[in-house]
Amino acid sequence: QVQLVESGGGLVQAGGSLRLSCAASGRTFSNYAMAWFRQAPGKEREFVTAITRSGAGTFYADPVKGRFTISRDNAKNTVYLQMNSLKPEDTAVYYCAGREGRSSEIYYFGYQYNNWGQGTQVTVSS
């Protein structure tokens, strides 16, 4: 298992930016495919974006495409989520997730991940 700790959430005005970080410890981070999910009040958890073990491949959900960027630094055991042009509907608790996987695989569903962080709140005011 790998332990995941998110940081970087906060309150921002619409149109603003935030950068989330997810620090991993405990296992070889470069063996893990990573993703970000979010859950808004009263809604189910939804997929946001994912990245392959090396960082060469990424995938984004349509609502965030063109505004959010996922990246990773395997030397620092950290995955990032750069969020630009934030909208009130981006308000949610953001979770990072990880799983060991094949080198080029991207995983899109929550049940495919067995390691989760505690979440960080992102609030976008209008």
C-alpha cells in the first residue's frame, strides 16, 4: 500500500487558479498509476483526471478538459493537479487515488483504485 496526502485546497474566486498536490509514501511511487476524483455535496464521486506511471499519458473528464492539468514528479513521489479558470461547479472535495498498474494503463473508475488520500476541499465562489 501507498499512503497519500493531499494539500493545496482552499477558497478561490471564479476564474482563479489552484494547484493541488498529493504526496505519496510507503511504496515505489513510479509503479503507481494515479488519478484525481472529486465529490461535491450531495453528489456521487466523479472522475477528474488520471495519469500513467511515467506521466507520459493523461486523460481528462470533459468538464475539466482544457482547464485542469495533471502531472507527476516521480523523484518527489508527488502528483499535481493544476486547476485554472475555476468555476463554482468545481467546488468539491478532491481526492487523489493510486494503484499499481501496467506502464501505459490509465484507470478511470474509483473501484480500480485501492489507495486513497483523505481529500482536500476546493471552494470556488461566484
